[in-house]
Amino acid sequence: MYVTKLKKEFSVLPKKKNKNLRLYGIIPTLQNFPSFGRVYAAYGGIFIIVAVLWGWGIDKKTPDMYEWGWFYVVI
């Protein structure tokens, strides 16, 4: 998906040629070693933690109650 500007409004449209995004979702389903689920979950947790900290530190957007709640669930 990508964001495009149409008539001074932003809308989200699917981009048919975005193969990388499709592969990002399909490749994890093809893994066959037993610990992949744990590794993938750890990656997702780190992604969420970094996203909250990035928004707080770089974008100067203070996390709301729900973001803090999920932050602690991940930890």
C-alpha cells in the first residue's frame, strides 16, 4: 500500500506491483525450523518498542495510554 495525494486529500491505494510487501508476508510462512516463531515474535516485539521510542524521541509525539499499554505487554 502507498499513500498518494488526490484532489488535495490523502488516500491509501494498493500498489499492484509491490512484490516486496507480498514477500514480507509470505516468506515467514515458508520457514520450517522449530524456533522461527520465537525469533519472529522477538522481532515483532523489538519493532513495537523501537516504534514507540522513535515516535517519542524523534517525532516528539508522546505515547498515549494505549501505546504504553501495548509497550508493556510486549516487554
